[in-house]
Amino acid sequence: MLNKLPVIRHLYELINIARRHISILDDFTARSDTQYAHRLINILIDDYLERNLYQAPRYADPKRLNRHEFQVFSQNGEDGIIDEIFRRIGTTNRHFVEFGVENGLETNTTNLLVKGWRGGWIEADPQACKSIHKRMAR
């Protein structure tokens, strides 16, 4: 049942790509050329994603935000989406608020903070707050 979901189907296909090229990987790793082997697998995966995902109709519309996903500090590409939203609508001020930021390293607003924005993070876990104060003191 799960393999009928589009994302899961794509993951299965990526696993199959890797399996088909395991012998190539074994060859390179036997010669201690693991960097080349990793690059080769990344090229194969990138090619698969380009053909099966990025050229899919859902990504074709230039107005779709998911075309702009990239990850700096966010968990799922929100950094790129947030950048694109503000590129489209502009900013009147550069303030943010985010709830549930854990240790502050994987948030939707850390990239904004690094870019000079100001804001507030709300986190209920005292240990996470201590970690934030320690890591983000500057």
C-alpha cells in the first residue's frame, strides 16, 4: 500500500538505482576511490530526480513555491520557500516569531537571523533554551 504513494515510489526507484550500481560501487571502493563512487551515485540520483520529479507537471508552474526549496537551517527546504515568498511580496520590516525551535539549529527562521533579521523564538524545553543561549550568544 505504501509503495503506491508518489514519494515512496520515488524512494523505491532510487533504491533500485543504487542496487543496480552496487557492483560499480564495490569496484571503486575496492580501489579506495569512494569519493568518485559517491559522486557517480549522486549524479545518477540527480538525473533520476530531474527526469521524474523536477520535470513533473507539479514543478513546471513557475509560481509553485516548491521549485524554490533549499535547505540551510530548515528541515525540509523551507529556507528557500521563505526567501522566495519575501522576494515576491517584499518586506515592511524584518522581524519573525517561531514557536518550537528546539536547539535553534534546524528552524525556519535561523537563516533569517543570520541574514540580519530580528525576532523571537518560543521554546518550552528549558534544556533546549540553555542550548540556544550557549550556541547563539553572539
